[in-house]
Amino acid sequence: MKKITIYLTAIILFITAGCSEDYLDTENKEYVSDEQLNELANSSPEALLNVTDGILSGSYSYMREYDTWTGNFRHDDYGQKSIDLGLDLMSNDMVQVVDHWFGNYYAYRGRVETYSTTHIIWNFYYSIVKNMNDIIAFVPETTEDQGLRHVLGRALAMRGFCYFNLVRVYQYTYDGNQSAAGIPLYDGSSFEGQARATVSEVYTKIQSDLTTAYTLLADYDRSGLSDIDVNVVAGILARVYLETQDYSQAASMAREARTGYPLMSNSEWLDGFSNINNAEWMWGADIDSETSTIYASFFSHMGSLDPGYAGLLGVYKSIDKRLYDAISDTDIRKDAFAGPADADGLPQYANKKFKDLVTFFQGDYVYMRAAEMYLIEAEAEARGGDDDAAADVLYDLVSPRDASYTLSTNTGQDLLDEIYLHRRIELWGEGFAWYDMKRLKQDLVRDYSGSNHTTLGNFDLTYNDPWFLFQIPEDELNSNDMINDADQNP
């Protein structure tokens, strides 16, 4: 078999921390025995903790790095938020006005095996999986050291997060054919090629990772929002349970996840989504002058008023006309988009939600916030048959945003449609729209009367069209003997 090779510096750190090479063969760490790991964990847990915590910190940094697909230097490759933006551009709700960076997503070209886009997504998540597997292999499951248990929990959570995103990109919805080909699963530190596990097997692994992490992190107190804690794990679990239609668990986890995170004020909502100190943010990345990736960054591509690709070159990301028109005129969230006579001189529908006007490309990145949890809880309650509870949660979220909003009297599908509308409005541009379309089996409809979608992406697709699946990248087909052309997505 051919091996996917991802080089790490962790083993060097391991040795320089004062550990004997007897404990870990630096060339063949997959052959370290359970007994050796247990001995190290018991005799020098501090050294093991330093190494594994360092790998975690490196992976958190990797989530907002430029050029994750090594050596290609594409400005649509800067970690998690580049993938969030790209996938949003594959939805009904976002428009790219010029064929520039991210045009591969908007035009659905990037799904093809030879395109950089699918390589970026695959490499990004599997690189993190590889690092997390190293941690999981280093830390014995039976360790009683609190620090090591917390490291193991965070590693499992990150792996579950990556597998969850991968399986949704490379396969249809969960409630389809559960024996359909999902993605390769890797458990150990070895990254020998693996065949595609079934969708069912992938979700079993995701839930196992996340529920174990939830237990291990119950008493973990993180140092900052770039780290994962039990609230973040509950939030990821809420996403997974919503996808797998376990609505009772989805509502429960969402409610628990948002505990302690108040909704932001209206002024904060219109302040640019660029400050990690926002009390509603649950998980994100703190960007400063040293970590900024300048033009290859989220605010360069999204900030219509920032000095980047959007602001300087006019590569605007705009809201779909239908969605804009559906926002109440008394809803402050409508002000996040340029109106017919915009005071800033922007074309109508251009994004103003995301902006970083104070610093030079140092706007922080948000991965999870409380509003999403309200929306998951509301939808889960409605799908579980409790319309009153769903309406109450929706009211708690929307009424501060819209002074004219009243408690919904809708029931059944009408209530679900209302919740989904507010999900699209509230979370626009944050990386959920295309995943939701797949989850809800919604068609891509851009070619409609009065559409503001540009020629680049003005076409329609049914929800089960093969174009809703990314193809496995060509490099993976060439390097993994367990996946061949017959295993490729259409």
C-alpha cells in the first residue's frame, strides 16, 4: 500500500522534552506498544502532555493558516473559514459577482477530482485527523492523569469534527442509503490507505469520538476560545444529532452548548463579526498582526468595505435577492446588506455583515456561536412535535433583532419553514447554507425571474444531482490503493 505522508515536528518535541527514545521510535511510532505508552504516561505524564498539547495547539493554528494544501499558495486556501465561505457560495443564498478566487465553488467546478478545491478540503481535514490520531495513539485510554484525559478529549472532538465535515462534502445526506460509500476512517497513527467506510460506519465513529470527548472534557477549563471545551463539543454533537435526526438529543445538546453564552446586542450584530471577545462566540480564532494572512483571508474576500479582494477589486459576496426580500424591514439584520441606495456606495445586496474596519486584516474568525444553538434547538423541538417549545426558542432569538416580531403561531411545516428562514438570515456567510440544503434535500434554484445570480453560477440543480457531491481528489486516487476509479463519486 502507498502511504499518505504528513510530516510532524511533534516527535522532536517529544524527545527534547526529556523523554528517552526507548519510549518512542521516531521513524516507526506506529509500533509503540500499549505497555510503553502506559509506562510513559505513568512515569512522565508532564512530558507526554507537553507533546500532545503542542500538537493540538499546532492544529488550532492550522485551522486559520494560509496554504494548507502545501506549496500551492492559493488565496482561497486559508483554513476553516475558506472552506466555510466556499461551500456557502455553492448554496442558493450567496452570490459571487466576478469569476475570481472562489469562483470554482460558485460555478461548481471545484467538485471535480482534478481541481484544487477538492484537494484543499480533503487535505485540510485529513491533516488534522492525522495529528489527532498521533495524540490518540500517544495517550492511553486508561490514563488517570487529568491533563492527558483533557488532551485526549480535545483530540477526539477535533477528529469527530473533521470526519463530520468530510462525510457531508463527499456524500449525500445521512438519511439516504446508509450503506453508501462515505470516507476513509483512520484510527491509529499509521496512515496506510483505507477504503471508503460506509456512511453508517462514519457516523458511528463520529458519535463515538464526540460522546467520549464530551465525558472527558466535563471538568476542563480552557484558556481561550480557539480551544475546544465541553460546550463546543456539545455544539458539534447538536449539529450531528440534527443531521442524524435524533431531535431530542439535538435539542438537549444545543441547549446545553449555549449555556453561559448570551446573544449579542443589535449593535454588536452590525459591528462586523470580527471580534473574538463577543460574548456570544463559543469557538473561534484570534487573528493578530503575526497570524494575519492578509489578502488570503476571510475578510479580504468577504469585507466589501475592507481593502481586500472584495473592497478593492469589487469581488463582492452578495445575498440572494429572494432572501434579502424575505427579511423584515424592521429586522436589524437587513442592514447587514447594501440596500437600493447604499450610503457606502456598494451595489445592492452586497455583504456588510462581515467587516474589519479597525485593523489591517486582523479580524477574528468565528466557528460557533450561541445563535446557531438556538436555531438547532428550535428546529429539533419542531421536528420532535413540540411546536410551542420551538416557537418560544425562536422568539427568544428573533425578537431582539426585529422589534415587530411576534411569537409565531405557525405549526408543522409552516413553523419549520419559518425557523429555516431565520437560520438562513442569522447564519448567512458562516458556513451552513450548503450543508443545510443537502440535509433538507433542497434544490439549487438560481435561475429565477429577477435573479441577482451572475452568469457564472446562474443555473439550477436537483438536490440529488451528482454535482452535490465532491469527487475524491486525484492525488488520493493515485496514492491510496484501497480507492480506485470505481470508488469515485460520479
